[in-house]
Amino acid sequence: MLHDRVLVQLDEESGERRSGGGIVIPATASVGKRLSWAKVVAVGPHVRQVELGDRVLFDPEDRAEVELQTTGYILLRERDLHAVAAQRVEGGSTGLYL
């Protein structure tokens, strides 16, 4: 990975989901602009806020897809991330940084 690039893999839960009333909403349904969660699998040397294994929130329209060894990944810049959910927080913190 070069510079401020972050390689992520989409969460499996990004497919179909359920509404509050229990209705199944397929992944192909359009719901306007919806952000997606993904797991960080690689980072460049200039990435400061994200580590391997973190979950990040990003806009799926601002992405570049790449396939490595038959597995699909998404390549992003660190500045395109909206939030980071991490386990490495001090006591009492939520673990979600906006």
C-alpha cells in the first residue's frame, strides 16, 4: 500500500438487511445515499488514524474496487473515511470516532 491508502473488505452484513418491522430489504434496493461499513485489511505508511482490523465507515460511491486472488476489496484514501470503530480505546470511551 502506498501513501494514505486504505484497503478494506466489505462486511458480510452489507447485503440484505431488515427494517424495524422485520421486512427484508434486498441489497439491490436503492435507499438514497447510504454509507457502508468495512474491515481494514491493509494500510499505507502515511495512514495515521486507522489500524488493521478496524471497522471503517465510508461512502460506497467514492471507491475503487480491486480483486486480489479472487477476493474483492475496496481501495480508499484515509480522508474519504467518515468514522472508525476500534477496540483500542481508553476506558469509558465509545470506540467510535467521527
